[in-house]
Amino acid sequence: MTEVITFPGAASGPSKAQRESARTRFPPRPVATDWPATRLERGAARERLTSGIFVLPNADSQDKRIRGLSWLLDWLADQPGQTWQQRWMASGADAAGGAWRQVPIGWQRERGRDVRWLRAELSGALVVAICGDLVRPSLSCLVAGAAGKGSLIRNLARTRDPEGFARLGQLCDADPHVSAAAASLTLRRSAEIIAAKGGMLADITVGDALELMDREAESFSGPAKDHKVFYRMLRELGIFGDQAPGRLRAFRTAGQLTPGELVDRYQLRCRPVRDLLVDYLRERQPAMDYTSLKMLSYYLAKRFWADLEEHHPGIESLCLPGEVADAWKQRQRAKPQIITSPDGEKTVVTAERIGYRQCLNALT
């Protein structure tokens, strides 16, 4: 039989179809393009971000912040746009993600300025500009590390929403099933959402949380960690409302494909065989979980029949000539392969002992 080994965590995330279904029910907040703070004149912006709650208790740290903020505003002021947000987006820094600092550093170098300490000071300046709602980097930019890991949390918790972050931290600390690492990720992800969308923790929606998970899936090659904890803690914070599912798992069962849709992912040309596969999956469906049904559809439709159609154009019968069956078996004896299904799930398939008659016996 086929030996199927699913990567740990690879199948734990919602598929594209499931995410689209969840997005219809729980859309994220739209990205704002204009708000009062981003329209501040340069002098007013500098005054706001260097006074009151934005002043650091350590004088040296505050001096560095002021210097970095001046450089940040100098650079942004030279970019096209009517607001700080428009200038940020026009500069190309947002698209650079975690490497955004290279954009203003290059701008400073072109003007013959010393940039030895600029990288660190720009990092702090961006964080305070976010906390003051001067700019809102995209979720993709923030997920890529544009604002660091701990600095954004600490500063938003101090200046934007002290009570909200305190409550969220207490919820995580009080739950014995939430590790310190999972709690840190929950706080960081929450901070990234309000940094990108504005507002406070109480304004985060289910759709915002799902959108962040999507951005992480696009940015990171490995499986994301502790999404279940992140969703559960925000829900227990009481900000999602009564309509939100109790667990993240609910979004993984939403939008499951029918047997016909599972088979049609592989665009089989022979309609009678396609219909036979669909009928067989429907027959097996009541006794199988969805993941097993999906893998069976992949094996029969993709690895068996689609492979035959690719290598033997025009084939229309399960009564395979000996040489066709032998050629198919030879192709299946290849070394283990990493297979990516149409919904993005990655699986290792080893097929040395597969015989085409097993497929025929299953279908007839």
C-alpha cells in the first residue's frame, strides 16, 4: 500500500478554499488610507511623537529616539504623497518588509550623511511612528519583521492600549496550557494587527486574525506555531462576539470540498472515469474523515488516472494493456516525492509497492 507521511503542521492550516469560505463569513477590516494623525504637518508630528506618553524614561534612549525620528521624517518628507502614510507606501519601504531600513539608509548615503548608527535608531523611530498612528505598515511588512519582535509590543502596550495588553497577558499567564512562547506570539500578533489596522485590541475582528494567519502562511516556509492559542486567547478576551466559532478548528471544516470538487482539482479528460472516481468517493465518504478522503482522491485521481492520461493521451478504459500498466508501475517506483496538492497541502508519498490492480479492485 502507499505509505503516506504528512508533514507535522502542514495539514493543520486551512486550505485555500476553506480560508475563502471563512473570509466570506468573517471579512477583515479594510485597510484605511486616511486618518487624522497621518495628515499632521511635520512640526506637529514631531512634537506629538517626542512628548507626553512617547517620552522614554531613559534620557539617552530618548535622545536616540528623537534623532532617529528626525531622520525618518526627513526621509519620508522627501517621498511623494500628501500624508505620511502615502509617503511610506510610495517609498518602497513597505514592500521591502524586514529590509525596509535599507531604503532610508540609501537615501541618507546619497546625501553624504553618516549612517553607522542609523539602522538601530530608525527601528525605534518607526515603532514610535506606528504607536503615534503616523504610519501603518501593511500586515505583510510587519509579519516580515519590520518592527522587530518585542519593541512593538512594549510600546503599543504603553502608549496605545495599556489595559487591553495587560488583560491579554493575564489571560495567557492564567492558562496552564499556554506556554511562554505561545503567549509571546499571541501578544506580538495582536500588536501587528493594531499596528496595521489602527485602533486597540478591542477593535480586532475574527477576519483580522485570519488575515494575519494568511500573511504568515505567505511569508514563512515552515508551519506557523500556536495559531490555536492566538485565536482562543483573543476570543476569551471577549472581542470577537457571540458569532465567532469557539475554536480555530471550525474554520478548517468550513468549505470542505465535495467528492466531485476533489476529483475535478485534477482536470481529468475522460468523463466516464472521472464520474466513476466521484461515485467511489461518495460511497467511501461516510466512513472516512475529510483528510483521508482528500488523500484518497489525490491518489486515485492524480497519481493513478491523471498520470495515465498524461503519459498515454487518449486513454479511456480501466482495462489497461500490459505495457501501459508496467510503465505506470515503473513511474511509481521513483524515489519519495514531496507532493503539493492544489490547496497547498504538502505530503511525502512513497509508492514502491503500488500496483495498478489495487486501484482497479477499489473501483470495481
